[in-house]
Amino acid sequence: MPHKVQFVRELSELPLAEEERLELEKVTERYPFFCTSYYLRLINFNDPADPLRRVVIPDPAELESWGRVDPSNEANYTVMEGVQHKYESTVLVLASDRCAGLCRYCFRKRLFLKGSEGRPERLRDVQALVRYLERNPRITNVILSGGDALMLPTPRLRELIQAVRRVPHVRFIRLGSRILSYWPERILNDPELLELLKNYSRPGKRIYLVSHFDHPRELTPEARKACDLLLKAGVQILNQCPLVAGVNDDPEILAELFRELASLGVSPYYVFQCRPTLGNKPYAVPIERGYRIFEAARGMVSGVAKRVRFVMSHAMGKLEIAGLTREWVIFKFHRAAREEDTGKLLLYRRNSTAYWLDDYQELVEEVPLGNAVPV
């Protein structure tokens, strides 16, 4: 019999010892807890180090003073409520301020914080979005994210997709969603949603779903079936995930994730350096250690599973962590907020304790596009 999904918001509903629950409730006073019953059933609560437990169950170390509310300075690129325009051809829309579960390392947890930081940011005026897109003909793609785009009711999602599709120079739409891992029944039990995506994912005007699987155990039979239904509806699926301590910071685990995704027809897309957001210290892996883990994992796979990149979403742009020498760490602008930075290499003196670009103190060299030389 199919499991009826419920949304769990109280730690008292989990199989936790009272002492542990009381300790974790101190964390949830600051950073909320919520998750689907579907995902909670995947966790081995007898194992304190269970990787899926690490994804959603609070950790007392989250209260350590570390990080910022908005480490990528998204506010600087917000052009109207719920709309960010950081890269010339791409607009990101915070279409929803809801998720099916709160990842403990969420970089946009400001949407869910209790207190002054948690303020509304989602899109409310669809026509204002359309007018903005129409005024900017170099925009070719729109990302509907949040929160989670697929937490929107299907009629609201249809309204958004239809509105964006009326803008002729927008060639494709991306849906940012964790639904496949937290709540695959959202796909399995909504034929109206699948029909909507099928109708609007056409050659030359494709819809992409950017999924978020962190660990191979999230690829359950239900998740696999949901992926297959989306692919049959003409949706292209790309997967991105952060590198998270205690979850996937192991080359074997990461390689298995890449292989399993590729076998399903889901392209491994990005592995992100965990952003230094408030509360994220227990989940962050130092950049240089992360690079070695990532490259070891890539060395174990081939073909489409090998196209994935290790990147950092910095305020200046999307920087690929491109290499290490004995002395330097090498970053490359994969996508730059300033067009003139595109392709530029940044060479810094190595720092094994760095978690973010800003932690590197000694810039050795900047190499503009076209002037790169072998290291």
C-alpha cells in the first residue's frame, strides 16, 4: 500500500531520546525543523551518523557563531520582489517560499528563520516579472526556484510557466526542486502536473528540472519512477548538490551517486561548495579537501557521469574550483556577474582551512580569458 505522506514539524514525533530531543529543540528555536514522513522513513535513527539523518535532523553545532544570512549577497542582485538578475542571460525567480523539508545546510534558510531575518522574498506579481523579462531581450532562460518550485500548486505553476513562455526570447525554463528526494509522490500522484510539463517541454523550448539528490540512498524506487515519468514527459533532469560533511564527503559515495544518476538519465551537473550560511559550520568541508574528494570521485566514473563540476556560488559569480598545485589553489569563473570576468583564472596561495573564497588572503595572480598559460 502506498505511504501517505505527512509533513512533520515537531521533534517529538521522531524516535529520539528525551534528552537528545530537548537539546535539539534549542536548535529549532533558531533554525526550524520540518520534513516529510516519506524521507524520515529512510533514516536509520539507531545510527547517529546516518547520512540521511544528517540532512534533516538538527545538530547542536548549528548554534556555533559562524556564517552569514546571505553569503552570496543575493540581495545585491534582487531587481524586484522575488526576482534576482545576477547573470545577463539568466533570471532567477523565488517562485515559492516553501520546501518539503529543510536541509540543515540550506543556503537560503533566511526564508525560514524565526525573527527579523525571515522576511518574505517570493514572487507575488507575475505580470511585473513578465514586463521585466520583456525589457531585457538578452535574457534567454528563467529559473523558477525558492524554496521549491514544485511546492507550488499545479495551477499556480501553470500560470507562471505560461507567463514566462509568452516572452519570445526566453528559450528554456529551469525548475529548482528537492521534491524527487523529499516527496516523489508529488510527481507520481499528479497527472495534471506531468501533463503540464509535457505540454510546455518542447524542442527549442525545453523545461529542465534541476533536482537535488545528496546521497545514493535517496534514489528510492519511488524517486526512480518519478524521474522516469518526468523524462517520458520530455523534461530534462540535471542534479546538483552541495558537498556536505557526514553525508557525501566520501569519494566512493559521491561516485556511486554520479553513476546511479547517470544510469537513470539524470545528468550530474554541479557539486557545490557548502555556503557559509548561518548555522552551516557542522556541514561544511574545507575547499581543498573537498576538491580532492570530488576529483577522486570523478576518477571513478566515466561518460555522462563525469561532466559534473565542483563550483562555488560566490557574490562575484559561479567559480569552478579548477585545480590544486603544491602552492596554489586555482579558481575559474564558470559564470561571472561581470561579463569581463568570464573565464578568468584566480590563483591563490593555498589555505587548507579555507571554506570560502574570502578565506584566501594571498591572491598570487589573476589571469584573464585568453591569457591562461599552463601551470
